[in-house]
Amino acid sequence: MVEGNSNLTARIHLTRMSVKWISVLLLIQLSCYFNSGTCGKVLVWPTEYSHWINIKTILDELIQRGHEVTVLTSSASILIDSNKTSAINFEIYPTSVTKDDFEFILIKLMKKLTNDLLKDRFWAYFSLLQENLWEFTDCIQRLCKDVVFNKKLMMKLQESSFDVVLADALGPCGELLAELLKIPFVYSVRFLPGYTFEKYSGGLLTPPSYVPIALSELQDRMTFLERVKNMMYVLYFDFWFQAFNEKKWDQFYSEVLGKHTTLSETMGKAEIWLIRTYWDFEFPRPLLPHFNFVGGLHCKPADPLPKEIEEFVRSSGIHGVVVFTLGSMISNITEERANTIASALAQIPQKVLWRYDGKKPDTLGPNTQLYKWIPQNDLLGHPKTKAFITHGGTNGIYEAIYHGIPMVGIPLFADQPDNIVRMKAKGAAVSLDMNTMTSTDLLNALKTVINDPSYKENAMRLSAIHHDQPVKPLDRAVFWIEFVMRHKGAKHLRPAALSLTWYQYHSLDVIGFLLACVVIVTFLVIKCCLFGYQKFFKTGKKKKTE
């Protein structure tokens, strides 16, 4: 009898859940028709880890506005849990890549970037970086092939009549799908090494005199030698370094599309580039109308902390707490580094919440608690938080900006050193090197950002700038996606530069023509002068003879 009641209760609960989801979907659809008059269908080509967090924030908002969202995800996806109940439709496709393969490549890449590559050895660093990025993007290409050569899946996508593709530029293929499905696409991107694709595919202007190239770790106000360094980086990224094996990708895209094309040319067809930064973070630079800043779109007010964490934070008294995390991709560090860090943390009066999944450091102080996971945004928004020790990931930095928290940056790889350079230039952070810092260095850095009021004031100033926008970043991102759906693209925003060849863009043909004109005119003038001189000389000589 009890078992029968339990089954009945379970069935009732499931029925209520089903009714709840049906009601939610109906309300979403009604809201869409009443508010905008049309609902769109969005196809998504995502990237893992923090990139997925940003994309998913946009997708959740699109769904709230009544749009139908389909995410193409492989059976090898690491973070995207398609089994959870969600309003997002996950289209799972089979792939020859396994989760272990994909995770191994990412872990290997992270290990190389954080431990094995020494940044002061320029050529060795970037050569190994390129080699590892090629291995990663080769894996992405295998996933892409498993989609575009899957006739049944491609037929299904064709029949679904999507309005737009939302893709992350770090993982190519979204632009190829858009081309095959003959629909416009929008990019979500933080940066690509050296801004190469943003510059040549998107037409973004990057004057090297005051726009520091990505990965250069330079500020916008450069000395002469720094401008020399920046120019060397520009030349290196333009003519040598390739984040993707472009020859391989060009051949693949040409084969699939049945015409000669390139990865860069296909990426250049993006209607809108949603850049996940803003002027609270970036240095001033020229932009184009199809580039839009949406930095901090995932940020939100803090929620209450879990009871155990709240009690620990409250117990800090007047000194407050320090939040420490190296992000989701770095779960632990070497024991030596961990002991160096723990020793410094033990010497501050604040209590510390440290996201760490390795062996407990021998030098860990009683003021420090280790967690496998922490509610980062909620902690940064807590009134007792005094400082944030961060690896410099864009998402974490934006949460610190949103809540006005000064930072100690320990950058590890990719854009993180550049991110910390920007925060340091704006007076909201102190930077340290993971490989060379001592306990004293970390201790002094923490004392500086906590006790020097200028760091808190600068962090609050950046927070005020971030909040003082006419349109919220998330609303701006969604607006442009909806704009592309409504107008079947945004061709009127694309500069004519994207249809010019490199020599036309730099006016080399015009310069050549004008130089040729000058040469011809000069030649004719000289010839006329010589002819006149010779004529005059001969006439004068003849008269003298007579």
C-alpha cells in the first residue's frame, strides 16, 4: 500500500513538473507574439568552459524572450549536460572524438601554457603555443567534419529553417554551418591571438602606435621601445603565427563548399561581432559599427551564500575576507607553489576562501578554508570581501568590476596576462608571476590592495562606469542577435574594406598609379627640357658658324 502511494505521488509530481514546463513554454511563446510579433530560431555552435558560460547567458535570455534555441553539441562535450531539464534543445551528434580525448588535449594544452612554456623565450613560447593550439583546433575540425558530413543531421538542420547561427570564433565551424544553411551568423568572442582574424576577417582597425596587440602585455600609452615591441608583435602575428592551421582549414572549407575559399574569408561574413569586454576594461581604440562590446553580460547581483560559507565569512569580523580562485580549468597547482601561497595567506588578518582541489598545503593557516567549488559572484558581491586573487580570466575580472573589488592578479595563460595589465593600468590590481613570486611578494601585494584605499576607489570607479550604460550588456547582445534575425543580416554595417584586396585596402594600387603618373610626367618634362636644350644649342652653334 505504501509502495503504491509512493508511485502515485511520484506520478503526480512528474505530471505537475510536465504541466509546469508546458506552462512556461506557452507563456514564453505568448510573450514573444505580444511583445515583438515574431519568434526566431537560433542555432548555436558553442565552445567549452568559460566560453559556454557567456553563450548560455545569452541563450537563457533569448529563450525568455520566446526564441527557440538549438545547441549543436557532440557526444564528447565536457561541460554541456544535455541530460538536465532545460528549455534549450540540445542536438547531440555522434563523433569519433571521445570525452577523454578532448579533455586530454585541453589538459595538455593548459599544462604546456601554465608550466612548460617560459614567456621570456619568445620564439620557443609562441612556437609551442602554435603547435598546441593546432592540436586543439584539429580536434575542433574533427567535430566539425562529424557534423557537415552527417547527411541526416544536415538535412534535419536544413528543414528546421533557422534564422541565425550564434558561434564562438575560437572554435571554427559555426561560420561554415551558416554558409551551408544559407543563413546569417553572429560571433561571440573575447579575442583571437594577435587580433589577426578580427583585423583581416572583421576589418577591425589596430593602429600599432597605440593599440597593444593581443598577448603583448602592453598598455596603450607606450614608450618608443614598447612601440617597437608592439610593431614586432604585429609583424610576427601577421606573417608567422597562426592560431589555426589555416592551410588545412582552407582546404577543408573549400572541399565542403565546392569552391575555393579560406577560413578567414568565411569568418569575414559575420554580420555582428559581440566582443565580451567594454570600456571599463579596454583601452580606447577605433571600432566599426558591426563590432559591439558586451563585456560583463553574465554579471548579476549577489545571491545569499550557503549557510556554511556565510558563517565562515561572518566570522571574519572587521577584517573581512579574501576570495582566491584560479578558474575552472586549473583545479590544482604544484605542492611547492601551493605552500608558497598558503604561507602568505596565513599571515594576513583576513579570512580566505580558496578554491583548491589538490593536496592540503603544509603551510595552510587556520584563517584559510579550501573548497572544491565556491559561489564566486556571490562572494565578490558580499560586503565583507576585501580583495580577489585571480588568474585573470575575463569572466572573473568582470564580476570583480561589477562588485567593485580590487584584485591581485596571477595570470597563467592566453589573454590572462593582458587582462591583468589592463586592470593594473587602471589602478585596480597588482600583478604577480606564478613562477617567480615568493610568499613575501604575495603578502605585500595583498596588503597593498587591501590597505591602500586607491585600489578600492579605482575598482569602485570601474564598477560605476560598468553600471552606467544606456543599455545593459546582455540586452545589447540579445538586441543585435534579434536585429540580424529581423533584417536577415546586417550588411549595411559592414565596411567596404571587407570586399577589398589587401593591396586595395592599403591603396597600393592608387599609390602605384600616382607614382607612375609622377614618373611619366617627370620623364616627359625632362625629355622636353633636353629636346629644347638640344634645339637651342644647335641653333646657337649654327648662328655662330655663319
